[in-house]
Amino acid sequence: MSAADPFGSAGEPSASGSEAPPRSGLLDLLSVAAVLLDAEGRIVLWSPQAEKLFGYSSQEALGEYAARLLVHEKDLDLVLRLFAEVMGTGEVWAGAFPVRHKDGSTRLVEFRNMRLLDDQGDFYALGIATDEAVLRQVERDVALSTRLVSQSPIGVAVLDTDLRYLAVNPALERMNGVPAQEHVGRSVHEVLPLLRTDQLEAAARQVLETGEPLVDQYTVGRTPADPGHEHAWSLSIYRLDDPGGRVLGVAGMVVDITDRHRAAAEAARARHRLAMIADGSVRIGTTLEVERTAGELADVTVPELADVAAVDVLDSVLEDRRAGPSGEYALFRALAVRAAYPTEAVRASDPPGHLASYGPDRLVTRCVRTGSPILLSHVDERDLPGIARSAEAAALLAAAGVHSYLITPLTARGEVLGALVLTRARNPVPFDEDDLTLAGELADRAAVCIDNARLYQRLRNTAVTLQRSLLPDHPPHRPGLEIATRYQPAGTSSEVGGDWFDVIPLTADKTALVVGDVMGSGITAATAMGRLRTATSTLADLDIPPTGVLRQIDKITADLQQYATCAYAVHDPHDDTCRIAVAGHLPPVLMRRGEPPELLDLPSGVPLGVGGVPFEDTTFPLRPGDQLVLYTDGLVETRHHTIDERLDLLLRLLDRPDRSLEHTCDRLLEALRDPDDPDDVALLIARIRPRDQKSGGLADAP
């Protein structure tokens, strides 16, 4: 029956040129054979599949009795009886029966036998047969696939080549929240309009075209099953081909990984929080300045945590006063405001440096009075009066779109110093408890730094006040001398030092000029400086030479367990000389008219406090107009330049002896000092007056 496949074995178009309908790959897999018998049981039609199944060619089979050709002798009576029943009753017989193959082997074949009637009234018997083992394998595969798909917790969908649903399993039906029958014939976007399906459909078409599967594609969105919350799925897409290679469509497998997605998101948030805390540890508290520390806290929180951040500190904390009772108003000083972008919300905040008093009904007051954070995840108009400083500020916050608010206290060593205020407007995600925890961590770290800066500033102010009280206010007018002095404390990032200067009147119109530096910093150094200055002044009154003064001060310094450097010079206006000795101190500068300034070449000696080493003095002439510059190391020493480079710069700056001494002092400090220099400096410049302005029988100029 070679004409049984009118489209040809390869499924090509027929001779008429019309397009062949698609072949069934399943029938090809089963290789179903067709055999037609006449009423006598002789074979009258024999398909190519029958030749493959039984081994006989059509020439060998046609005209033969089927029972004698295919059935063993022992089964012949049974086959004849079954044939008679089918032909006599017209009932279909179905079952598996052992058949003798041409090669002599026995094969079990699945049969469907039925009676046919032609237009002449004659009966025929049609047998449809396939290999029983192949059939059972297909049945098992189908049963397994059906059970797996229907009972699997993994969502499974089959889509045609137009990417319209053909079938979905119960798991996907539950995931999508749409009945299975409402999927069929519709596209993914039509079934799941809440999902962004453009990329999914493009990926599915790529699979259709290439046959390359898409595995574990991560997708996030919402479905009718739970439209209020986002879910995450892992999607894999495979192309479906029949055994003949014809593309049937695609199969999609969907796994709900929402829990994993949320855990990963939470882990990412935790890593982000840790990164922010680590970043804050590095960026907050780089100096001992309250305002700068507050600005660093605001910088860390914007834009990573908030759109706008403000740092306000109680004025009582900055002024070192006790805060008022909890029911009273709280006075705040704004220290910093930062915004992620230009916004009206900044105008609603108090500008840095501004003082503002807020009553107990304001959230910022309640926060600092209770020491507890306040979180308003969703801000509405009723909340704005408690947040804003005024009705106008509330309107600005509303116009800026502020929808979430968080405030946490700045607490250090059990004391509330102020508050960190955060708002979100452009960022659509409201603050949550995790944000509150993170803000509290950053605020606590900043509060300790602010408290340290506050305490440091208090101690530093005390030390500076003490040191200034121990220095002369203005140098006295001395015969034959014009004198200018300066003292400049260390930068705000370091403690005060122990530098000092002094101008001491001596007998016979002589004047002692002193500059010294106690090693170390803080109140201890300032106190030691005061004691050494007093001792120096007392010893100078004894009119002993500079080496004798230094020798006695050396003993006192050793008793104080301190070290210091000192330059001690005595000017005599009557013989125009200067006698000087130094103890480990930098060399003074001598300026003469018409000559370049020079560093005096003096025996440097050892620092005071070392003990047991004699000091040497040097005497040199001083003419009218000459200047002697005494200074401490804070004027010239830096971490970035050698001392020789700095001393050369000092000499270059002293290029004009005709400048006023006050101008020269200011010029040196401005050129050689930075605001954050870590050491203080004492500077003394003395200029020799012309003889007609000297005392001792002549009128002294004012």
C-alpha cells in the first residue's frame, strides 16, 4: 500500500503543488501499520509500515492468508475465532498479540481490528498495529509528563509559535491568579498586564528562532494572584520540536523565588547599611570641629539615606549650660543642611548658624527631650505642623513633596546633644525600621565625635585663656628699642602649646628679650610655661648674665620633668651691644640696613631640662635701625618642607627693614602659618632706635 502516504515520506507538497499539511511526529514515532483483509482473511492492502513491523514486503504479503503468514500454529484457532467475531458482529477488537516476524522471532504487537464495508456491500477487516514495546514506552512517557506537569510545584506553560498559551499547569495557574482556561489563546501580556512582558516575549522569540534555551532568567513583577506585592520568578524557556524537527512552540518553566529574592534584597540592604556605617566611620569626625563634624554626618546620609538632611544641636550643649525642663521650649542651633538636589525643602530648614526655639509640640523637641527616635513613614498634611518650623516652612515641605520623615537623637555619654533630621521626597521609598536603625548608628557615631569636639574646644579655650593670661598684654616701652610681639595658638585641630615671649626691664636701661617653647601641649604645657616665664623674670631681676639665667632655668625645668627651648638676649642701649645665649632654640635673625638678613651663628646649646651641660653666650653690636627677630619653631617647622627651606623663606620675607614692626609680624604669620598648623608660635621683633631717641639723658620718643 505504497499510496498510503500521499504527501510522500518526507512530508513534501503533493504533485498538485498544494502545501502539505503538517505531519504528526507521534504517528511517525509509533510507526502505525495498516493491513486490510478480505472476508476470507487474505491480505489485500499492505502499508510500508507493515513491511517494517512484520518484515514482509508487499509482494510477499499480498494475497496471503494473514493468519498463516503472521500467527504461530498454536495461536491459529484463536486468531480465526477472533477474526470471525469481528467480521460477524462488527465489534472492534483491541489488544496485544504475539506475531511471527519474517526472521522467525516473535514480537508482541498492539492491534486495533475493525470491520469495513465498501460500496459493493462487501466486508473487509482493517488491522491497525504498532510495536507494543514502543507503544508502552510512549504511554509511560506521556503519563510521566502529564503527572509531572500537573503535580509539579514548578509552573509550566506551553505556548504556540505566536506565543499564545496552549496550556498551563495548576502551579502556574496559582502563580498567575488566572484560571487555566482563561490563559488559552491569549498572549502573556494579555493574561498578566501588570508585568513588563516586552523582554520576556523578545527572549521567547529568540528561543523560537535559534533553539537555544533561556535558563534561569530573573524576573520581578506583580500578578493578579498578589497585585499588592512584588514577586520574583526564575524563568526558563525551551523550544518544542516534534521528532521530525518541526517547531511546535515553546515551553516555559517558572519557579517562584520571592523568598530568595527578598532575602537577597535584605542581604544587599544589610551590606549597604554596613558600607554606610563603615563610610561614616571614615568620613565623620575627621577634625575636632563641631560644625565640620555635623556637616560630615549630613554628607554621609545624603543621598544614600535621605534626600535632605539637617543636623541641629542644642544651644545649651554648645554653650555648656544645663538644658531647660522637659516641658519647656528647646533652643537649637542649626549646624548643617544637605540636599541631594535643589529643593524647596532646604528653605524649610533652619540655615546653619541660625538659632531657633521650638515648643514641646514639635517632633524635634520631643526627640531630644525623650532621647527616642521618631519615624513617620508616610507624612500627610496633619503631620507637617509638628515637623516644620513655621506655617511657611510646612508649605515648602508640601510643595517639595516630602512624604517620609525620620528624626533620631544625637546621644553621647548618656547626654542628648541634638538631632539628625532626614526627609524623603524624590526617593519614593518610605523610611522603615531598618533606615531608623541605620540613622541611629550614624547619629551615635557622629554624636561622640561632636561631643569630643565640644569637650576639646572647652579644654582648648581654657588652655588658650590660661596661656594668654600668662603672657604680657603689650610689651613695655624700653629705652633704645621699638618692640612688636605676637602669639598665635595652634590650629583648631590640635591643643594649645607652651610657647611664650617676654620683655623684661633690667637695671641701667638694659632690656631682656626672651622667647621660649615648652615641649608638649595642653594645659600642662601652658602651666609649665607660666612657671618658667615667672622664673625667668625673677632671675633677670638679679642682673646675672644670660648663661646664668639659662643655667638656673635648666634646673627648674628638670624639676618640673619638662623640656623647653629658649633664647635669652640682653640689650644695652648705652654701648649698643646685645648679649645672647640659646638653649636648643632656633637661631635668631639679625637684620641690618643695606645688608641681607642673616641667621646668627650661635652655640645652640641643649634644651632646658637636660641638665649638666653649660651654656655659652655671644655678644655682638647693634646699630640704629638693626632688628633682632626671635621666634619659636611653630613659625617655620612643617611636615612637608625641610627646616633649611623654611628658614630660607623666613629670610626672604625679611627683605625690607623699613617696614613697621607690626606689619612685619603680620607678614610673617600670614606667609608662614596655616590655619590648621599643629603648633603655636611666639614672635618678638626688636628694632634699635636712633641714638637721639634713646633714654639715659636723652628724651625717649613715644
